[in-house]
Amino acid sequence: MSDLELENKHEKYLVTIRNLRAHNFSKDLPFLILSENLPEGQVYKEFADGRIEIQEVASAGKKFSTRVIKVLKGMQADSIRKTYGLL
């Protein structure tokens, strides 16, 4: 696969992710950002108001529970958005 083809696929991926994010926000739902940079069991959760939280997710059978670990400050949240192509 050529560099141009890879770049086109990546751009299509980002468009899809941005559309899903906008759809979630329009329904007042958070957007989940999975990251290999976080410890296992932790995720970023972005909200329509611009807040991004690091949450710990635990499961017991079919039930899931979450706990807020940290609420990111403005520049930290923007850095995450930039890293994942959400700006």
C-alpha cells in the first residue's frame, strides 16, 4: 500500500471518528477515547462541554462501573484532542 493510500485511509478514519464524536455530543452522550498510553482499565471520556476525564472502568459480569480518576485541565484536554486528531 502506498503512502498516499495510507494517508487517505487515515483521513477517512479521522472523518468517521469526528462524525461519531459529533453524533454522541448531539445526543448529550460522552465520547470514549481508548488509549494505550493509559494504564489498563482506564479510558478518556470527553463530554460536550469540553471536559475530558480519565476514568477507571471495572466490570463484574454484565455490569460495568466507572470511577473518575482525574479531570483534565484545558491545555491537557486540548493535548489529548490533538493527539487523537479531534481538533
